[in-house]
Amino acid sequence: MHNYIQITAAYSNAVLVAILPHISDFCHKLELPVQIPISVKQVERFNCFDDKKDPGGALTLTNGYTFGFNDGIVSTFRDESRCFSPNSANAFSGRLRMTQTAAIAFARDVITKLGYIESDLYVDGKPIVRSPFLYGTYLIPYYHIKWLDPEGYPCVSMEIDGNNERLTSIELMTKTIWAKSPILNLGSERRNPSAFHDLEPQGSIQLPLLLTEMAHFTTAIEVPLKIPISDDQVADISVDCNGLGVDICLVSGYRFRFYSGQVTHFVAPDAFYVPHLSRHVNAYWNNWNMSIREAEDFARHILMRLGYSKRAFFCDERPMVKKPQKIGVHTIPHYMLTWEHDLSSRKGDPIVIDSLLDVEIDAGTRTVKQMWIVNSNILQNAATNLGAKASE
């Protein structure tokens, strides 16, 4: 099942009207020289995104400003006429009137003006700075300032004109500030908002069997859910077109992915290694209360409680370990442990993964927050067992 939508003129216009107030608010907070509120007449071009769950797009104003809107926020801004381009370096050369310390303070002030707290975007940590430089004989007085998130990915990037002391571009890439998508006024195109609108092949799943499997799974890993799990605890269901893959989201925020009746993915609402955080970043701050070795043993224990053998997932070996970097004074004590088995026997052969186990462990509370459990042999047996159970 895909998440894309056919873009019509009515849909594109509805998205544009919905995001313009956010663009106006962004410009107002940064005191950009543009008429506020921004109207449709000031828009030169708008490219609407086709993700039906995340209305957004890229727009260009008549004054050359460009903006990107996605995940409920203005994520990018560029003053195209002032962003450095090597094609016309002489036009961007000039005196340097800002020190690096002043430029970093300016960048942090931009974050504050936008209404964010520095630690929300990890800009309380040390940035990576590209200082002004010589391009041929021209001094380019521009700073490029970037901050990384605890996983080592860029989360904030800015270009600052150190001659005119102004922001020329910004990109906000961190999931910690994503917000709810704007509500669209689609008129007659409005879709049925039923939580179960994607359940097309209704006869292809056995919901009572899946809920029972969820109860067994959550009991084994000690998830604080009301057992047995009933229909009224289910917030949303979506089914793949072949009926083998089923996603179930509970009202409590816990999510499960089934394949052939087997839980292959479990995500707690406060998991950290996910595309979209459902908690404020400060909810993840804690101390490390488990070593890596303790976390490995804990993951193996959970796997056996679920009825799997360590041998099936090659868990006697050491896993790959991912842990967040400390940013500023805050620590996010979450491990992601990965056991992966590749069937390819020689270097250069195509990679064939027949077994994958990912376990996210909150080492502060000593609990499981996420699991990927994929094994080709187990899934084949699960498909057979599901058919047998459905016929009982």
C-alpha cells in the first residue's frame, strides 16, 4: 500500500493555502523583508509534494525567496539572490565583518527567533564551521554552519553572509521539531476520514488471531499494555495489497508490523530510532544504566522469551552497535543492536540477507523500545501456520 496521492489543481491549491500562514510566520519571526501575510499573488511557483500523509511542497516567491514545507514545519529557506554561487564569485566577495564566534551566536539566535529551544535541535553542541575563504582572488565572507544530531546526521545547516550579517539559507532536518501537518480544505475532494479506510482486502486478515499474537508478544517483552488486546484498543489498520503484510497501530501509540501472521516489527511510542519522534527530545534524556554487554544479554533473553533460538538469528556472535553521541550536556541512552546474516559466500556476490534482528534498548529504563525480527525460514513456517489457524 502506497502513501502517494494524485495531485490535482484543487489539491495543490489547498496545500498552498494551508502552508502559506506557516511561511508568513517564519518570515515574520526572522524579520525577512517581505510583505506579510504572504498571499498567493506573491507566489511565483509551487511544486506540491505527493505524500498524502504529509501535505507540503516547495515554493518560490516573486522576490526570489524559496521555501520548503514538510513534516508540519518550514524546513528550508534560501535567499537565492544572496546564496553563494561559484558561477559569479565576484558578486559575493566583500569584507568580513563577523568573527566565527559571532556567526555561531547569530545562528543560534535564528533558532531562538523561530521559537525553538537550542537543545531541541542539538545546537547547544559544538557546530561544524566552514569559515570564509578565498575563491581565486576573491574573499568570500560566508560562513556555513552545521550541527549534527546524536546519530551523526546533519540536523541544522545555515549559510550566513559575514559581510552583511544576514541569513542567506537554513535547512532544518531534525525529526525532533516535526509537527502535525496542516488541515486541508479539500471541499468535495475530502476523503473518508475513517481510521480503517485502507482495509480493502478485509477477508485476507484474521484480526482476532493477530491481536492474540500481539498479546503474546507484548507479554514476553513486558510491554505495559492491557491484556487481552481488544478491538477498541486498535486505532488504525493498513493491509498490503497481497494481504500478507499488516500494520496495526494501537490507541496507546504502540505499532506492530505483521507478515504472514508473524510480528516482524514492533515499535514503542517512545522509540528513538524512528523517522518521527512522538515525544519531546527531553523525554529521552537519561543516564546509561546498562553496559553494551548487558544490553546484548538482555536482547538475547528477550529473543528466547519470544520463543526463538539464538542460533536462528546468529545471536551467539557480537552485534553491530549504534548509540547516540552526547550533544551538549544531554545523553540519550538508547542502543540499537543489529544481528545480520548474509548468505553470500564470496566477496562481490550479491548480498542476500536471510536473517535480521534489530533491538532498540532504552538503557536508562532497561526496556525494549523497538524490534525487527526477520528470518526467511521462520516466515515461511509462519505462513503455513497462519493458514492452518485460520481454517480451525
